[in-house]
Amino acid sequence: MRKAGKALVRVAGLIGKDLWHFKWMIVCLGLYWLFARYVSHAFCPMIFLTGLPCPGCGLTRAALALLRLDIVSAFSFNPSIFGWILLAGAFAFFRYCKEKELPHMKVWATVVALVTIGIYLYRMIYQFPLAEPMTYQEKNVLSFLLPFYDSVLKSLWQI
């Protein structure tokens, strides 16, 4: 039992060290969250700026669906969630249990990112703008700044 307690303290120390190392990024994300919640009403900067969904569109909803054990909904929101969860789990295991770097982390992250982009392109061709979360948000910065922006998108996708 004593060994498990020491391991937990070591892991907690590593997590605390990581949080401290990324403190400014965490602060910036918190400030961005406040901006997104109270000013832009869209967390995704791509939706806020262009009104178009980004490659990661639906990942937050997919993660929340997985927390509810709703695998079908998670897959429909964004199938790449499973790759990101696997990558995050492998990273956490190596970082906090083995105290090593995940071998080929950049390669694995690149593979998952490319799969995510591939899924995005498929969804933009076959699902946009008819299926959530692949919809167009009319209140965006570009449509405010460029009066012709909405008409160009509407001619491209019949929005």
C-alpha cells in the first residue's frame, strides 16, 4: 500500500509540474474561453471568423458523448475522437506511469491529425451544411466585414 501511495504522490507531482510549466497557456485558454462565451458565442475561432466548421468540429461534443458512454453519438459528432483519446491515453501512460516520452509522439500526432483532416474533407463534401455539427454560422466576422461573403458561400454550397 505504501508503494502505491508513493507512486500517486510522484504522479501528482508530475502533473503539478506540467500544469506549472503550461500556466500561461492555461491562463490564455481561460481568457479565450471568457471571450468565446461572452463576446463571440463560438468557442472555435474558425467558426467565429468564417462561419465554417473546422477539422476539429464536433470533438468536444464527441468527448462529452463518450463520457456518457454514448459511442454512436460520439462517432457521429467526430469519428476522429477515438484517435485523439488513444493518443492522449498513450501519452498519459508513458508520461505519468513510465515517466518516459511516448515513442514517435510527433509521428502518431501527425497521423491522427491527418486522419482528422481526411474526415473533415469527407464531411465538408458529403455532410456540409446539412448535418450537425457541419453547419454554417451566419454571424461571423467575415460576413460582417465583407458583404459578398455570404453570397459566395451560398453559391458554393447552396446554404
